[in-house]
Amino acid sequence: MLKSFSRRPLLAIALLTALSVSVIGGCREETDAMKKANLGRALMERGALEKSIQTLEESIKLDPELAMSYEALGGAYEAAGNYQKAADAYRNTVIKDPVRDSAYSSLGCLLLHMGGNEAEAEQVLNKAIEINQTHAGAHACLGAAYLERRDYAASIKSSELAVSLNPQSVQAHLNLGIAFSEIGKIDRAKVEVEKAIQFAAGNPQVVNRAKMLLESLNHPEMMDRQNHG
């Protein structure tokens, strides 16, 4: 166990930054509701969150069955820090479109970040993978879920699969760093944390926390643990 480092804040930070929303409308003719949904997404990406939420809610009024509007609304609420409303929007997304793997993945990752919802998080992440076995983000977040219940073997398996699908997955490399450290494979852990730092270069919060983890792994006590493991 990492005695001098709390893994929970680092996992939560990484989970929050790993989320993404897809609102592609497909090949259908673009309706007014779809135009509003895509505008809302664009506003969200520019940081105009209040206007984004307003626009997406207008899209839902125009077409209450349009799943892409709910998913984009979830992303906007999440970016604004209103996680409960974000989770509700993602839940509405999969009600409207039960095979929308991106929404299941976003919901699962968010529930893990919020804490206290691990069972539901695992359920929806597994649903995302059932729909799309190559969803790297869902595998990475599922690896984080397994870490929460200290199933290190399962976490390593899910996280390595995520890395095979997306070699730059910060979440997956962090999962592996923590899991390997917990089972005494300190050198492997350091390699994975260093990769997480490399790929999270644009996110100082993740980088700083990962560097703290790396420092703890370089502590003589940890190295002695590996040598006697």
C-alpha cells in the first residue's frame, strides 16, 4: 500500500479529464434540433458553458427524443462542475439511445469521479464495452473502478487492454502505475507513471499529482519493498 500518497484524488482528477462527448448526428438530414445540439457542443468547446446549456436545452425542447442533445448537455454540465445534472443527462441519453456506448462510458467515468457510485459505474462501463469492445476510455475507467475495490489483477488487465487500444491513455497508465505499486512491482509502476506524466503534458493538475506519486515510488521504503517482494 502507498502509505505516503493518496491515490483517490489523482484518480478522480484523471477520470474527470478523460471524459469526452460525441454528438455526431450521423447521415440523417440535419434538423433544427440537431443544429442546436451541434451549436451547443461548439459553445461548450469554446468555454461558453451557460450559453451552451441554454442552447442544448432548447434543442431538447425541439426534439425530446434526440439522444445527442442529452449527451452534449451532460458534457456541458460536467464542464461546469454540475456533476449530478451531468449524470442525469447521460442517463437520459442512454434511455433515448440504449446502444450509445460513449454515453455509458462518460456516465461510468463521471460516477467514479463523484464517488459512492462504484457499483453503477462498473455496470454502465461494462455496458459500454459490451456495445463496443474497442472503447479504450471505458476499459481505462473500468480499470480505475477495479482499483477502488483493490482488485489489482483485474485493474491491470483492463488497463493494459485500454493501452493497447489507446497507447496515450493517461488514465490507463495511472491505473497501471498504482496497481503495480500495490503488488510490489515498483519499477513497472514508475515506468507507467512516467508515461502518464508524458501524455498528460497539457494538464498541469494531473502532471503535478502524478509527479508526487512518482516521488513516493522513489522513496527508499518502496524500493526496499520491491527488493524483498
